[in-house]
Amino acid sequence: MGLAEALTFCSHPHDAIVAFVIPLRRFAVRKISKDWLRVTSTGTQQIKQQDPMQLIRMLGMPGFQRVEDLFLLYLPRGKDLPSLLEDVVNAVSLETFGIRAVDIEFKFPNKFWGLPDTSEERWEIEDRWQDHEEQFDSDHKGPDHAVEVLLSLGFDFRDNRGHPMRSVLHFARQAEAAVKGIAGRIPDRATIQSEAWGDAIAREAERFLATKRR
């Protein structure tokens, strides 16, 4: 709505200015804030690419291969998962990062949905929601972008062919929250290496026993 239209529809010039200028001001402030985030050292674009030897390979973490196998079986679309698959994803996420995706969603107060669009209280809540969302960059633009961002943060969500894991968007925000100190925890590298070594020994033992049974 332009200022002339606002003047036409509002009974008092002050109301028209409020209706026109305040949303414009909020847009300008938001734009400046987003640009500032993009160039500051806290933005993900400023995080250096991790040494491949220091990356945490998620496919080798407990539970992730099972999740990938289930994704291949069920072929879920978007972020809506069958209940069984959602339960497995949540369990693996809790075990790995100490949080689920739902734990880091923005919680809108119940009264928000009844507030008028021009309410300053509604605007304040929307600003808090946008501030919350702007903390995350990994799950907004698809799997390839998520893998790129998460690689810069130390997590390798690629499969054995180098493609994004099918489940990457269902773990991306938890991994990002953990490494940025927003919520959750980063998996301990020593524990990861120890578990991976133990799993490898167990697999070799199973193969050996299988050949003996033949």
C-alpha cells in the first residue's frame, strides 16, 4: 500500500503514516540486520572449510545408516515423515546431538494467532521469530546447500557416493544448533572414533563367523 492509498483508507493522516511508515521501517531494519549478519565473522560464510581429517562423518555415526536405509525404503517427501521413521530420526538425533528438531523450533505464544496484522505486539513476536530463524542457514535451500554449510561446520552428511544423505535436512538444524552453541551438544570425536573402531571389529567378527558356518 502506498502513502496516497493509505491516506485514502485511513480516517486520520497520522494513522496513514503509521500504516505506511512503520512496516517500511521494520523492513529496512530487517534488511540491514540480515546484511550485517552476512558480513560479520559469526556468519556461516566466514567459517573456514574444515580439514577433511577433522570432519565428523555422520554416516559412520550410530543409527545414521539405519535412518538412511529407512529413508530409501519409505521415500518420504519433504519434512513430513511416517510415524515410525519420525521416531527413529528423533531417537538418533537425541543420542547424537541431545536435541530433536522440534526442540529448536520457535514457539509462538497462543495469543499470536489472534493478534491483528497491524498489532505492534504481533510485529514484535514476528521479529523474534525472524531473529530465531536467521540463526540457521543449513535447512532453507535444499540438501546440497545443507551439506555445504554443514561441511564448513565440521559435519560430513554425504553418502558413500558423495551425494547428500537422504536424511540430511532432518538433522541439519540440530547439528548447526549444536556447533553454534544454540542448543544441544557436539558429538565427542574421541567417542566417535572409539565406537567406529568397535563397530568395525564387530563387523569383521561377524564376517569371520559367517564364513566358518558355511
